[in-house]
Amino acid sequence: MDNSLNGRKALVTGGASGIGAACARALAARGAKVVVADVDASGAAALADELGGTAWTVDLLDVDALAALSLDCDILVNNAGIQKVAPIEEFEPAEFRRILALMLEAPFLLIRAALPHMYANGFGRIINISSVHGLRASAYKSAYVSAKHGLEGLSKVTALEGGEHGVTSNCINPGYVRTPLVEKQIADQARLHGIPEAEVLAKVMLTESAVKRLVEPEEVASLATWMASDDAGMVTGASYTMDGGWSAR
Ligand code: NAD
């Protein structure tokens, strides 16, 4: 089978940074034409320039606009996400809704906008960047865990509806990935506890990891490009953990 993505059109949300940027680069390296979709206009434009792709400046919280969209793409990577940590009784309802809108409603609306084109072509790849928190919970992350668990369900329903049309839908469930989001968390924890960053990694973040290092964004991107390929046509409705053995315990 042909594993290249030549001629495929890919859209990556949150494509200006971290995992999304790595996915955009890896998909482009395999030959896909990539749209880098992000609220960060300059970041999206810079990466689109680098890849010979297109930037789409979009605030995915604008769900009314997304509901009116029609998307012409073969590969959709639902990646944009944010994190907020607080106990439930202190969690602002508006913040909860915002996280659900970005990380569950927006993926639903983009899938909804992309499926007619994918069905017409008899080919489509939906790749949802979930998290180990799509499968297991963690205290103080009510909105994040709820959104990621919801994304798992949405991904499976998409797989069931899309299968006969050549459309697959899968989740990737990373543990801690070395991105700006996580590097900031490490620095914050080091300051908070007055310990070196290496100690934060060893004693806080990687205690349950078998491999004892962060996941690299390129490793997530490598799995995403495989899921996007013709080779992965029978892989659908699946959730692939990439957490260095964290959830094997
Ligand atoms: P990141 O902060 O590096 O990148 C997120 C991108 O999303 C940014 O470019 C940001 O501008 C964009 N974004 C945020 N709000 C947006 C909005 N309203 N509209 C459009 N774009 C918006 O984050 P990351 O660490 O690369 O995380 C990407 C995804 O991977 C998230 O869904 C996250 O939950 C998931 N994830 C990350 C980790 C990790 O350890 N970093 C682990 C598991 C899952």
C-alpha cells in the first residue's frame, strides 16, 4: 500500500504550537497540503510559510461560525486544547463551558463540516488528540477530563458512522508531552516547591512512567501520520495510548 500522503489535504487545529505543529510538519513531510488552523495568527502564518501550506486564523470558541462551515479536507486533526486546574467547587462554570466548547463541541462541528467531503471522496481520516485523561481521571481537571472523555465517545461514533464511507476516526492518548504547555507546568512546579526542574520530572511527572522521559511531540506526530495513511484503513474507533507505560500500571 502507498503510505505517502501526496495529494491529501490536511487540517490541523492548534497547529501553531506543540503537538499540532509537529503533526503539521510530519503530514507535510509525507506530501500532504496542510492548513494550520490556530487563534495565534502569526504562529500559524509562520508555520504555514515554512511548510508551503495555508494559515487559517480561527478562534475555535466561536462555535456559531463553525456550525456554518463546510470543510474540504481529507485529514482532520482535532488538536487544539487548553488546561485549567482547580477543585470542582472553585471551578468557574463559564470556564468549564469554554473548555468543553474548545475541546469537544469544536471537534464535533469540524467533523460535521468535513464528513460530506470525505464521504463524497470515499476517504477520510479523523485524528483526535485526546490524552491519557480521556481514559483515566485526575483530580482538579474536571473540565479537561470531561472534554477528553467526551472526545473518546465522539471519535467512536464517528468511526461507526464513517466506516462504510472510507472514513476512520481514532484517538491518540499521550501522557506528558514536551510542549510549551508542559514546560511551563514544570517551571511553575519547580518554583512552587523550590526544587530543580529535573526533580519535578523525576518526582512529580514521571513517577508512574516506565520509560522515565517525556513524550516528544514528533512521536505523537509519527503515530498521527500513520493513522492518516492508507495502511491504517482498518484502524478505527481505536484509542492509542502513548505514555511510556504510564497507564499499564
Ligand atoms: P500548546 O499549548 O502547545 O498548543 C495548543 C495550540 O492550540 C496553541 O497553538 C493555541 O494557540 C491553540 N489554541 C488554543 N485555544 C485556541 C482557540 N480558541 N482557537 C484556536 N486555537 C486555539 O498545547 P499542546 O501541549 O501541544 O497540546 C495540544 C493537544 O494535546 C491538546 O488537546 C492537549 O490536551 C493534548 N495533550 C497534550 C499533552 C501534553 O503533555 N502537552 C498530553 C496529552 C494531551
